[in-house]
Amino acid sequence: MNVVSIPHREPFLFVPGAGQGDAHGYVVAARFSADNPYLADGTADPIVPRTFVLEALAQASAVLAHQSFEATQSGVLALLKDAEFFGDVRCSDMVTMQVKHHRTFAKLWWYAAKAVRRDNGGETVIATAQIVVAHLGAA
């Protein structure tokens, strides 16, 4: 899968690499850099704002949505709901965005998304959200 399908660029591109998956699910590593001017807070390892974690979940959902549509079709973020946070993310953390297609209703594609931090010996869910992408049709 290719992230060229989303319009985001630095410093707000948080899922810049290729991920793994198919039309039903997608996993991609998120990148939060202490070099990002919006994250710099004077510490060596700043806490990532929760809005950036939600943005990374939305970006991963957009990539999956784009892969689900035909090449000539596009979509936009329509809704983010039921977001919950269970911890913080620091720039040095290894975090993946895991997105699964939940359902489709008319031109709305629903995704269950979660941010997962790899810890020593395991994984910790940091955030979950429902993300809806509206299908626009021909680009």
C-alpha cells in the first residue's frame, strides 16, 4: 500500500511509510519526530499531542480507504467518533496504527482504528477511535 494517496506533507505526515494489509485491514508504523517544530517543547523526548495521534489514525484510515476504492475514486474524512485514550505517546515510542474496515453504508466507509505502542515484551493500546471516510466518487 502506498501513502501517496493522501495529501499530507511534513510536518503533518505521520504515516509516511508503506504498511501491510489489504482492503479489510491495514497496519502502518507512525513517525513522530522531536525535530517536528510543533512537537518541540525543549525536552529530548516530548509527549505527542493526542490530536496528532488521532490525525495519524485518520491518515492510516485514509490510506486504507483509498486502497479500497477504485484508482479513479477518492474520499475525505467525514467523522471521527468515540475516541478514547489509555496513555501517552512520546516521540521515541514505536507506535503502529492498526485500522480495520468495520462496515460500509451508502458512500460512508467505517473503520475501527487503534494506536498501539510496542513496549518491552508486549504491546499497549494507546488510543482507539471510529473513523468514517466519505466516498466522493470519481476524482
